Amino acid sequence: MTDILCPTCGRSNSDDQESCEFCGSPLGFDDFSLRNDLLPPEELDALGSLPPVEPDDSSRLDDFFQSIEPEASSLRNDFFPPDENDDHDSLEPSELHDSSPLKDFSSSEEIGDQDSIQPTEPEASSLRNDFFPPDEDDVRDSLEPSELHDSSPLKDFSSSEEIGDQDSIQPTESDDPSLLNDFFSSEEIDNQISIQPTEPLDDAEPDLEPASFSEDSGWLDMLQDPDSTADEDRESEVVPVSPPLEGKSGTDWLEKIKRLNKSRDEVDDDSSFPDWLSVTGKTEVGQKAKPEESDATADELPDWLQMDGDDEKLNEFLQKKDLYDSDIKLEDSEETISEEKIEEKETTQISIEESVEHKKFPSWAADDVSTSAKDAQDIPEELRFLAGVDPFQIEEEEFYDDLFSEELPSWLTTASGEEGTLVIEDEISPGDLPGWVEAMRPVVESMDSTGLSEDEDYIENYGPLAGIPSVLPAEAEFAPDTEHAARKPLDLTATKSHQEYVNLLRKLIGEEKKVKPIKKAAPVQTQRILRWLIAIILIITIGGTIIFGGTVDTQLPPEGQINNSGYGALYNQIDELYDGQPVLIAFDYQPAATAEMHIAAAAVVDHLMEQGTYLSFVSTQPTGPVLAEFFLTSTQEKHAYKHNQQYINLGYLPGESAGLVSFMIAPKKIIPLAFDGSNAWESPPLTKVDSIGDFAMILVITDDPNTAKIWIEQVGTHLENTPLNMVVSAQVEPLIQPYFRASPQLLSGYVSGVIHGLNYEHLREQPNLANAAWLPFNIGIFITVGTIFIGGLANGVFSLFSRHRAGLIGEIK
Amino acid sequence: MNIKLRAPVSAAIAIGVGVVVLAGYFIPSITNIRFALLRTGLVLAAVALLVGIINLLSVHFKKMGSDNENSGYSLILVIALLLTLVVGIIDMVQSYMLGQPNFQMTNWIFTYIQLPIETSLLAVIAVSLTYAAASILRKRMDLFSITFFFVILLVLLGSFSIPSATLPFLHVIRDWIVRVPALGGARGLLIGIALGTITTGIRILMGTDRPYGD
Amino acid sequence: MSATGFTGIVVIVLFLGLMIFFSIINQEPKQKNIRPIPAYDKINQEINVSVEDGTQLHISLGRGGITGPESAAALAGLSILKQVIEKSSVCDYPPVVSTGNAVISILAQDTIQGTSKAISVADKGKNPSGELVGVTPFSYAAGTLTTIRDKNVSANIHTGWFGSEITWLTTAGERQSTPTIAGTAQLPAQAVIYASASDPLIGEELYAGGAYLGAGKIHLASISAQDIFRWIIIFIILGSVLLKFLGIDTFFEYILAGSM
């Protein structure tokens, strides 16, 4: 004996009553199959899967419940009264697995059709994991078709058609064990098991076309896998099932209503019909099916199913944003709202009936009369002991009130009402939408303050964020329609040249994808060999010449050339100096240039010493003072000049050109002490020196053209009667020569390198270092020229060959 | 003590000193101010050398402590620097005590360590320059490089002056190259460098370039 | 005041006026108006490479001080250093800086700290290091070789005052297969650079680094002022030759005698 709940007031009535004893409303359409016929599966989903709006994990689910319930588990309590919740919680997923009665509940061939369960499950494992946390896998797996073939209890629990219709249930069951437990207490499960064999299993339409309910499945479809929905959409495009304009409106359920009305008594009298299913069914009948008996109109829709102002705005917004096919929606709505309109469209009804016949409903939900008897016989032996137990035997009136009057949010009703609200209409008492439901409705206007809301090109179609614009899509919106592509070959007339272009483009794209390692130019080994070869040749030849070679008899240049040269001018100036005259010598060369500078300067300084001048050494280089001492000891040892007697080493003059300028102005202030710390200016020749112009001659020995320039430009321009002369490296000569040849002369004379040093020695007729170094110097030049010439030609030929080869490769390419 | 001058103050000091020294070069009446600033600059430059040496020491001390593969070289550098410093101080003390210059140890280090090393390095430069001249056509085969290559050969051959093997016209060519094209080119480069130097100095004086920090 | 002093003042004032003038009229300086210098393009390119490869640049500022004519080259090197630090602030490794002069070493460290502070390089470990490698040309060159041979150095930029010893640095870069951008104000070293560096900076190109690396419009104005003066000098030289050819050179000889 089962009770029938009044869809209007929700109170239970005995099943033999035709009208509610409390409110007088008719109690027809209490059979579940009818309800399923009247309600598309997604409508059932909308009711049954209310909790898994946030199906990520249990925590999120809990959060969801907390967010939507002002008090903890209020909604759960609404569905299941507190006394039942305890039982629900006691149901563990493992119990579902291990319940052997469930295993044998369904036949294997029924399970074979469970592919329809797939669309509700995300294909990607990650997404699936999001929906089903690991601790919920047991439950989830028990619902998957592949697992259902195994020992999963729910595998046997539902037939293929049933599971195919359990799109709405599956997330509910699989979201969270707690939720599952909430829905199915152990006792109720037992009741289900005991009752379900009595359910008509075979009458559920096995050829359900998902497209029939995928046109606009509302927010629940948004929760589904976009791919699956896309597939459904494609199917709906290929097979236009539901377009009302084509006379295939979704009114076939009306026919079924009529048919089932006739057999309602049979169904009610069927003692094998499970009460819990009737209860559950009544839950939905209470929403949708029951009012079908009456002439439901849109005006009589309860508030929770009617679109309030906000929902209408949302609807308008969604239409505006092409969120769904507005034409179809509107007409569907019209049909569902106006029964008269529906009845006028018989053709449409027929087509919808056909489409609904293809729908698959779960056997436990599909209360088809024609299969009840057969199903009763199909109860496995293992489950027979469960017969008589009523799962979901909910007697509390508040449950139904809460469930169907107020607790369902308007956004849910909006979504579900588009297809299934036709049968709800006036029988349901209107209720006010709770504030917390108001709060959780999808918000049309983005609250994003970041400015992203301005980009409303994309509106989320799926999931709890449905209707919110500017949401980054989790997946690509547009799946490649390979099916259509295969059906519609491109009518392109590609010529041979076009094909070549295509191939070229493919080749280019393919090459772009290839990772090209950056080729780092490897050091050329042959060049390293060349470097070593040059070093060896120079060392051997020059070293051999120094060790084993002698001197070369050289000739003095022509007299005209000498008079026009820098060394000739310098020679004449020194030759005019006399004993005791102060001469300033600047040792401004690097230690590395010692060899060349000593060769060039030895004869000059020797000449100065022979003239008996008093030498003052200064240096703008830190190593200059030591170099001066070294120069004296290494080249002028024969003169035995003594410090503070014949010469004085003033030491290091810091500040480079600035220091030089300061020294030029006031040498005694800048360098008061000598290199050894003695008073530099006490020597008799220097007592009269107050400025640099008081020296008889200034001789700068440097290898740096910049230093030479500094001396000329900073000092030479301020000298009046003091000649400025230089001994420089050969590399400096081109830069100082203009100063020597200028008029007036800024440079009085100079000796440049080994060549001028040798000439100076010739002038003095005293061979010195330059004469000794002349042969190795020339041998070195000769070898260097030969090496550069050969190496340069070889590299030139190699370079030309490389260019030629590169050009050939380029032509080939 | 950590003294930090704010950017405007340091910039004003730098610009002011620069302007005075520059003006003193052209205006004789402020030569004394310029001279005083130059003397101060000399002292600072000498101190900067000491600071640089300390920086050199600190850097190589850090390299010694790390896992740097060149830490051995840093160790040698630090030892050589400290040894030379100690030897120099000893020589100075001896000279002061004896009343006459005595830099034997310093001269020994310079003569037998630094001088051969640096002279050898210059010799290596000769090899490197020879190699660079020989390989220039491999790097850049253009008109300028070819000209560069043959001018090198002509100038070197012009310097070759063993009487029995000397070609007289090579000396003439060398002298012409040195006096005319090389000098003209050098002048042009120097003029460009001078212009660049002037603009760099003016930018410093304007404060738009502040190498002394911000 | 001597003729030289007067000429110097006139030149400086003219330069100053031209630089200010060009910096005012060129409110939106367009770098495309300046001739391309491959070496600076290479510097920009190598900065990008170092950012992508996680390598670092080596900048050597030479051994020039600030108290001589070589100071301009050293300061130009510092300007380039500043720009490179700013541009490579996102590199995993900051540039490494080596100097051969104590004063330049201090200025380099000051530039590094100031620039790093300006671009908010919070991680002091990412600040470039500026160190005095050696105080003599060859000790500086020898000390710099170890930095060039560092495997993490992707390019070497030698801008400042160098002598012939720069051939060590350029050939070392070549042996490491790393590009070498080199520029100096010393003429013999320029010849060496031309022969051995992959991307040489010849003559006054060294001083144009700020303009080519985006240091500001005053640098572009400097180039414009230099061009103006270059043309003035060209006309003076040609005019002098013409006057000499015509025999009217006594006047200029008198001026030169007075100034020089």
C-alpha cells in the first residue's frame, strides 16, 4: 500500500483516492512513467540534481549546500526529513557496490544501453575527477557503463535505458557520497531494491534520441559536458526532432498522458509498483505531471516555475546573446504555457510524441504500465527479500512543500519551465522565492570590476556560471564538425599551381614546427693552428736572429732627409745644450714597451748625459719612476749618474692631463718631494725652476699617442722658449708628425721607433741598442709580412670559396 | 660613516667644478681657482687609485672564497699584491733610515717579474695582430678590408731596410702612406673624436649625463 | 684672452646652443633619422639574446681615467653601460663590468648602483658587478680574459679607452665564438679593432652610444650638433685650401700664430 502525495498540497493520500482529501486536488498521474513522459529527463535532472550544481568535490558540495541553505542541510532535510537523513547518511558508497541484490537487479543487456549515461559525464578525466573526487570514485564507477558490467551494484540497479535516463541522477549520485547517502538511505536503498523489480523496465523507449531534449535543456545542460551537448546539438541539427514549426513539437507526451490516464487505475492497483518510486515520482508529478490533468495555463504556474522579473530579464538577455535558439524557445514556451495552442498543433504533437518516445528514462523512474507486469516477473531472487520495503517513503508534508513550493530557485524553474512546465501550471501553489535563492541565481550583469565585463562576446553556457558573460571558457567553444565536413566536400577547383602553393605552405608550416637548434659558430681549428704557426715562426726566426745573428752595416740617410726629419731636429737641439742645464724627461710608457722605447731613447738620453745636463725624471704612469731607474741602470750604466747629483726622480704625477697641467703651472707645489722622499728642488740646477718653462728642454718618452697628444696640447702650447721633444713608439709617429710640421712647431723634434733610433745613432756615430736590434727587427718584419700575405691570401681564397659554395647552396634551395 | 649626497647636491657640485675648470682654461683671471680644484682632483685621483686597489683585493678575496675555477689565479694576485706592497714599504723605510734611496727589492721585482711578463705580453700582441691581419679577409671580404690588408703589407715592407734587400720605392710609398692618407684619415677621426668629446663634456656639464650616480 | 681661448669658448657655447635647440625642436625624436650603426644594433640584439638564453653581457670600460682626453671615451662607455643595464634588467644574470682604471671603477659601480636603484632591481644579487681588473694595460687585458672566457658570457662590449692590448680581448671573444662589439678613441687601437672585432665602432661612433641605445633626446641632439659642426669644419678646411691656393693665407697664419 502506497501513499500518493498531493501535488498541490503535498500531503499523502491513499492510493485509492482520486482527489486529495486535504485540498481536493485530483491525484491523477501519480504513475511515474507518466511523469517521465510528461517531463523530459532533463526536467527530472533539474529536480533531482539540484544539489550537484557544484559537483566538484565534497567540500565544494558542502559549500554549495551551505551557501544555498540558510541553515545547514536544510535543503537536504527538505528532501529527506531528519528522521530519514540519518538513514541516508548511513549509506556508504561501498554499500552500493557490495550490495549483491543490486548487482543482479538488472540484466546485462540492459546495461548495454547505458551509453546514454555518458553525456552527463565529462569525457576528460580531469573534468571527471573534478566532478567525482577520488573518494567518490566508487560511487561514480558504479554508475559508469563499463563498471556497471562488473560487480557494481548500481550496474544491476538500472537497465541501460534507465541509466540512459539517469542523466540527472548520475551527477547527484556520483557527486558526493554524502549526497548520495542523503538521497538514498540504506533502508531506502533496500526498498528500492525490493521494489524495482516490479518496475516496468522494458517499456522505456530504448531509442531515445538525446537531441530531443537537447534543444534547450536550460542550466542543467549547461552543467553537462559541453562536448556531449555539442554532440546533441549536432544531432539536433541533423535530425530536427523538436522544432515545433515543423510540426514536431514536444507534445507527444500529451498522447501519452491520455494513454496513461486510461491505465492509471491499473498502475495504482499494481501492488508491485514501488512506493518510493511513486513518492519520488509524485515529487516530480507534483511539479510537472500532476497539473497535466488539469488545464494548466501559464498564468497558473507557481512562482517557482514562473519567470519573475529577473528571470525574464535573464531570458531576454540570453535571447539577446543568442544563448539559445530564441525562436524555438519562444515557441516551446508558448506551447508549454498554452495548452490550447498545443492542442491546435496536432502535427507538432505527433512529432514531439515521436521524439519523446525515443527518450530513455530510468526504469525505476519510468513507470510504464505496460511493462510493470513483466518487470514484476523479472525480480531476481536475490532481491525478492527486499520486496515491500519502500524506499524514499517520505510522509512529511513539509518535504513536498519545501521541495516544490519555495525551495527551487527561479533560475531553475526558468530553465526547466521552458520544456516541461506545460504540465505544471496551476496545480502548484505559488510561493515566494527565498532570498538565498535569489542571491544564487546567475547574474546577468557582470559584477566584475576589472573591466572584463565589457567583453560580453562570450557567455558561459554551461555549469554554475551559466549566463555570466566574460567567463573564460574551459574548452573550445566550437568543436570541429567533422561529420558535416565529411558530408560536405569543398567545391574547390584547385589547379596544379594551387596545389603547389598548398604543398609549399604545408612545407613551410611544417618546417616552422621543427625545433631548430641555434648553431653556435664553433671556433675554427685551422685558425687556432694558424695562430700557433705564426707564433712559432716569429719566435724561431727572431730568436734565432738575436742569438746567432750579428749586426748589419747600415748607411746614414741623405743629409736632406736628416735635416727634414724629427731625429735630425732633436739631435741639433741636444747638441746645443751645455753642462748643468735642467732637462725634464717624462717616462710615460708602459713596461711592456720597454724594449722598443729603450732602443729608441737610449741614444738620445746618452746624448743628453754626454752634454752634462741635469736630468729630472717625472712620469704620469704609476710605473714610470721605476722604469726611469731601470732605464738608467740598463742603458746608461756607463755614465753612472747619481740621484740628486746628476739627476732627480720626481716620481709619479697623478691626475694624467690635469696633473700635467698643474705641474706645468707650479711644479714645486705639485711634486714637492722626490721619488726617495728627499727635497726635489734643492739641487742647484732646479732652484731656479718655478715653472715647466724654466727647463732647458722637455723630452717625453712615450708609447701612447694620447699621452703624446696631451703633452703637446696641454704643455707644448704654453711653452715659449723651451723646446718640446719626444721619443715615441713607431705607432705614435703618424699622430705627432703634424705637430712637428706645423707652423709654428708645437713639437720641436722626435725620434720614432727603431728606425729613427738607428738613424740617431748614425748621427752620433755611436752604435747602440738600435744597431744591435736592427737585424732581428728586419727579419721580424719580413717574416710578418710573409705570414700576413700567405695567411691573408689563404683566408681570402677560403672566404671566396665559402661564398661560392653558399651561393650554390642558395641556388639549389 | 656613510655620507650620501642627494642627487641635486652632487650634480650641482660636479657641474660647478666642471664649469670653473673649463672657464679657467679660457679666462686667466680664474686660473688660481682652477688650479686649486685641479690639485684637489689630483689628490682624489691618487686616493681613487688606492680605493681601486682595495676594490681589486676585495673582488679577488671573494673569488678565492667561491667555487670559481679561477680562484687559484685570484690567490696568486692577492699574494703578489701584498708582497709587492710589503716590499715597497720596507724599501721606503730603509731609504728614510739610511738617508739615501734604496729600492733594490722593488727594482728587482719590477725588473725580473713585471717587466718580462709585460714584454712577453706585448710580444703575444704582435702575434695576435699578425693573426688578425691575416684573417681579416676571412671575416670581411670587402673593398675596405682588402685595402686595409694591402696597406699593412706596404707599410711593413717600407720599414724593411736591410740595404742589400731593400727596394727604394717601398720607402717612398711608406712615407707617402704615413704622411698623406694615414694622416688625413687620422685627422678626420680625431676631429670626430674631438666633437664627440665636446658633446660628452657638455652633457656632463648640463647634468644630463651623470656618471657620478643619481 | 687668447685667440685659442676665445675660439674654445665660442665652440662650446655654439655646441651648447645647438644641443639645446635640437633637443627642443625634436620633441619626438625619431631614431630612424640617424644612420644605422651595426655595432649598436648588435648590442640591442645581444641584450635580447642574453635575456632569452639566460646569459650575461660583459662590458669592459678600458683603462681611461676622467682627468684626461681619454675621459670622454670612458664616460661614453659609462653611458653605454647605463643603457645596457637598464635594457638587460630582466636578464637572469646581470652584466659583468671590468675596468682598468680606479676612478672609472668607482664611477662604474656608482652607475651600476644608481641604475639598478632607478629600475628597481630589488635583488642585490642581480646587480651587475664592477671590478678593477688591473691598473696597467696588460694586467687589465690579462685579467679581463678570464671574464671573456666565462661560458655564461654571451657577448663582449668593449667601449672606453684601450690600446693595442685590445686585440687580446677581441681575439679571445672570437675564440669563444661570442660576438665582440668594440670601440675606442685611440687610433692604433681602432686599427686593431677593425681587424679583429666582429662589430667595430670607428671614430666618433663610440660617443653616439647613448643616442642609439635610447638614452634620451639630448643624445640625439648631440649627434645633430656634431653634424652641424662637422659641416662647418669641412667648409673651413675647403675654404682654407681655396685661400691657400689663391695665396690669401696670411690672415689665417696670423690667427693660428696667435692661438697656437
